[in-house]
Amino acid sequence: MYGRLVRAGALAATATAALAMANARTAPVVAPRRGGAAATERVTVCIPARDEAERLPDLLADLLAQRTAAALTVLVLDDESTDGTADAARAAAGGDPRVRVDRRRPDTAGGVGKSVTCIDLGVRALTETDPTMVVFVDADVRLTPHAVDAAVAELRELGTAFLSPWPGQVAVTRAERLVQPLLSWSWSVSLYVRGANRGRRPSMGVANGQFLVMDAAAYRAVGGHRSTRGAVADDLELVREFRRHGFPTAVGYGGRVATCRMYDDAAQVWAGHGKWLWSQFGRGPVAVVVGALVAAIWVVPPTGLLSSSRRTRRWAAVGYGAGVVSRLVTRRAEGSPDSLVRDVVTSSWHPASIVVGTALAVSSDRGRRRGTLTWKSRALDTRR
């Protein structure tokens, strides 16, 4: 029985590795290109910022160095920061008329902090700047000089209304290296990206709120960020809203033009992912089934390397190798900022990553049920 379980898991892992390789070859890649965005494009970049005085100046420097024929406006909205974020933004802008810095308007309707800020930003972008394209970027993202131009041009070429150029995830500490690469890996081994991008099914929409590019007319038609008010994972709710309205959306590998270091240590990794994982992997029995399936594919097979059966050990090696390959292929396709050698080493930890990721999901669901999840000093209302 154990041997058959190892073999089944190894076969499934091999299939997902093949899918990851197919996606690496066929999924959109956002990269600098000839031609770029048209001069008629008017791009408004929106930055929601809460306690980002340290990192925001770097992003603003990147944005002011963008090379594009499109007209560029940058809106920074301070989300009740306590560290002087707005002042740091104004200093970094240096009086450049393309940058506008303001504080979030009072909002008594409730909702998740970032989502409420994004709602306000979206309204300002649409009513104050007359854009053809609306871009949302998190303060911890770093952009190459061609990032905005490449993303806008890619969206127009794909003929889509919403594009998520997935930034290369910077992972420095061991905790980051265990968890962060799982983000793009999770959709790369579960979706045929080109096919999912062509569809309209909301559940097949993929997005990373670190960097989002949207056609302004479509963004207006879906009500901006309005649907995300109560969503912890605002990016996924937004991409699904686009699809519910019949608009095409796409995800692509964007690490060649954008990178992001989300968290600095194990505690931030745990708290940061804990705040939203519960919303994506089911609750109660569903979460148990998903966790069991994931373990059967990527954790059980490697344990067979300790079996006394040669046949089981061979299947175990196949399963472990397939998991490592899927992880490595996805990491490189993402546009990893790490060296190949470092990515090989990190990918070899894949079974441990799955164990840690599963534990995070369990902890997240427990925090949801108890109402104990917080982020950036705010309690999250998740008991609904």
C-alpha cells in the first residue's frame, strides 16, 4: 500500500513538473521590448502606502526613472501611517509634478485597510487624471527603467483588460527561501496559464497585487476596487471581478522588470501569509482534503527514499526529483533574482517547503476562526 502511494504521488508530481515546464515555455513574459507603449497612453500609477517611509523612496526613484513614451502620473496615498510616509514620499518626489501625495480620505463603510485605500486611490485615478491605463504597485516593489512601458505594451498585445506581471520574489533568509517561491509555483503547477488566460472563469483568475496593470475603461466598468472592500486577498477578488464582468485577464512572469521582497524575517513571513491563506485553500474539511492531496504528491514520495524496497526508492527518487524540477523551472521562469546555483539549492528543499506552507495554511485558518489575525497593527475581520 505504501509503495503504491509513493508511486501515485511520484506520477502526479511528474505530471505537474511537465505542466510547469509547459508554462515556462508558453506563459506571457513581461520584458523590455522594441516599440513599447504608445505615446497616446496615459498611465496613472497608484501606490497604497502604510508605514513605508523606508522603502517608498526607492520605488518613487524607480518610477521617476521610467523610460516610456506614455504620459506618467504617480499617486501616493498614505494609509494612516505613523512613520512619516507622506513626508518621505514628498521628499523623494523632489517637487516633480508627476507625483501627487495625499492621505486617505475618512471612510466609515468598513473593510480591510489596504482595500479601502485602494478604493480611494482608484476613484482618484479615474476622476483626477483621465488615464487610459491604471497601474497599482506596492511600496516594496522595485522596477527596472522599462517596467511600466513593458507591462503596458504586453497588456495591449495580449488584448486583455487586466495583467498581473508577477514580480520576481526576493528571498534572503531561510524562511523566505522556503516559502516565497511557492507563490508562483502554486499556479504554475496547477494551471495551464495560456489556457487560463483565455478563459473567463473567475476561479481561474490569478493575480499578485504587488504589480497590477489594468485598462482604465475596464477598471471603471467593474467599479474600480469597490468589490474588494471586505477582501483580505484584494488582488484575487479584483481579478475575479473583472472576469465576472466578462473582461479577459492574464498573469505572466514579470521578474525581468520587477522584483519584490515582501518580508524580512520568519515572523513576517508567518504573519504576512497567515493573514490571507485561509481565504484561498478552503475551510474545515475542504482544507484538510487539499492539505492531504498536496502532501501525497510532494511530501510522501520523498519519504520512500528510506524504504527497504528498491522499487519504492526508485519511485521516491522520481517523485522527489519531479518536485525539485517543478520548483526550479518555475523559479527561473519567474525571473528569479537569485543565481542558478542558489535556486537549485533552494529548490532541493521543496518537501520541507510544502510542510511549512501547509502549516501556514492551517495556522491561517485557525486564526480566521479565532479572529486573531493582524497585519501592520490592524486586526483583520475574518470571522464571516
